[in-house]
Amino acid sequence: MTPTDRTHRTVDVLVIGAGPAGLALAARLAAAGVDRVEVLDREQHAGGVPRHCHHTGFGLRDLRRVMSGPDYARHHIAAATRAGAVLRTSVTATGWAAPRTVDITGPTGLERITATAVVLATGARERPRSARLVPGTRPAGVLTTGQLQQAVHLHHQHVGRRAVIVGAERVGYSAVATLRRAGAEVAAMVTDQPRHQAHPARHLATRLRYGFPLVTDATVAELTGQRRLESVRLRHRDGRTAAVACDTVVFTGDWIPDHELARSAGIALDPGTRGPAADAEFRTGEPGVFAVGNLLHPVETADIAALDGRLAAGPVLRHLAGRPWTPGALPVRVEAPLLWVSPNRIAPDGPRPPRGRFTLRTALFLTRPVLTVAQDGRTLHRGRLPRTVAPGRPFHLPADWIAGADAHGGPVRITVD
């Protein structure tokens, strides 16, 4: 089929990704009177990750009520369709034919869609075992949390009888509940950190209910087994090794944005988040292309992603009204042990970040750290955080220093003293 055989259409806003961020944005835009808002998703059903997260805890920040993952997904789907947005599933964006012109393929064939604004809401995924470079054999029974939840909640498959969970962030505790629901025993939860990284109440409640051991300061040295996983060999920080018998291992956390579509458009990526570099109004370096949700900050809760979608509606509407495309271009960088900051582009005379603060992540536990924001040797902000920050959990930096930055200077750098 040649390009001329494609169906070519135009829309006002094309949203790629029907998770909480994309759906919340589509609902807000359609409710504001945008005529043609179309949302695409490669999955068979809209709703994103919450569709297969059957635990509660969704909706507290954006809806002010607590829901299960599937109920939360259904709420956002209904809100978007009720407002007038068009949702299309089993549709994949395969590339770009021109700026803001996307080639897609789906059940009806090949299409080419040109939009006044394109919003990338493709989310993030966990790194699988192969990307983590874990040695050993290649048996069955090796999963990520997402694969585990889909197998149990969507496909009702058997996942094994005895499992090891690698990672002690909040998503690891969700994996515990999923495994127990599937009838599997949790042999151990393993983390390379000195302690777990979940909220203390979540950790205590899960341990009291399910009684699994937490192994700290340890990494996976090898997987063994032929047709099915037989054991996981752990290496402790002091060099000791030990094998844990199991038929399933679940690798949790270690998120990476689904940034392939952004990369194929030539959009600059931030070296920390590895998602598109974006400013406080979700604008990328490509005119008319926005990015929202966990594509920008891998990974925050579904509630935060949905709030991103709502907040991005204003900038998208201003773009549709003809505002010049002048995104903040001054990079904001972090140095180890910090991992990333979002947003990571600013304009000193431009808008402040959503909720008036930057979101950061760290690779190490930091006890009441002192953060310094500097540019070209000049201190813009220095302050101590009031609490310990943990890997896998967000913390925040106020944005009141932005006006002091030099738009023509070097990158702004955030360091820990």
C-alpha cells in the first residue's frame, strides 16, 4: 500500500494514549468546546494501567474519593466520551509523515491524521529482565508487575506457586497482593536498598497481612531453571550469596518512558527522565506537540497523571487559539544521587510548574537533604527538606527561584549537599 492509499483526516487535537492523563485531558478539552478531540490507544480497551490494578487507592487526589483501578479507569473513559471526545482502541501510531501528522494502523486499515495539536500520553513501562541484564537461564515464570497483573486480572491465568519479588517500592507491594490473590506464596521481597521504599503504613499493613520476608542490600545474581524457573540466586552487599527456591520472579519498578514515538519525531529527550524534555506547560521542542503524564515523570500515580492531563488543557487551548509556540528552553539538570526533575525546561519570565513546584526523584535515601539550585556558579535557591526522601517516592522543590535564572545562561543545576 502506498501513502496515497491511506485515509487522510484532520482533527483539532490528537491524543496518543488512553490512560488517565490522555483521558482527563480529552475530557477537559471536549468539555471546553473543542470540536474534534480524538484519543488513540494500541490496547484493546482504554483506561491504561489502572484497568488491571484491582486494589483500591485510585482517585484520592484528582476525584477526592477512593476507587479500585478498574472503577477509576471506567470513570475517566465515561467522562471523556460524555464530553464528546472520540476514543479509538487497537490503533497504533507508527510514525510521523510531517509535523503534527501521524501515520496510524488499526482495524480499519492505514490512516494519516493531521492535528492542530498532538499530545503524547504514552506513559511508562517497567524494564524487563533482559533490560536489567540479569544473568542465568531463560525459563518461564519471569514477569514484570504489569505482566503479572494482566495475567491474573485480565486473563485469569495461573502464575506459579512460590514467587520472589524484586523491588520494594509501592508497586512491589501491589505485586504481593496480586500474587496472593492468585494463590501464590511470596517467598521473599528483595531490594538493593537498606530498607523498603514504600510508605511505612503500606509496608506494615502488607507485612502483617501476608507475612513475607524482606531481604535488603541484595541484588539478583542469577536465575536458574530450564523449562520453568527453579530458583533465584541473591548476592548480598557483603558478597554472600544465597539461593531462594521459587517458580516465579516478578521484577518491579525501574520505569522507563514509552518514548519511541517522541524519538521518531526528533523531539529532544531529557537525560534524567528519558522522556521528552518539556516545560511547565507540557510543551516539547516540536511546535504543536505536547507531552503529559508518566511519559514525563516515570513513574507517578495515576492520580498525578490525570491531574497533568487536566492542567495541560489550558496550554493546549491557548495553542489552538493561536498563541505563538515559545516553550521554555533553559534546561534544568540534576546531579547524583538525584535521578531526574520534572519539568526540566523553564523560561525565567514564563509560567511556573504545575502546582508551583518541581518533582524530583533520588537513587538513595537522603535524610533531610539540603538542595542547592545554581546556574553558572550563582546560587538561585538553597534549602533543607523537612523530611527524609526515599528512592521510588517523589519529593518536591518550590519554584519561587525561577525568576532569578538567566534565560541566556547555562543549564540550571540541582545538587544535594
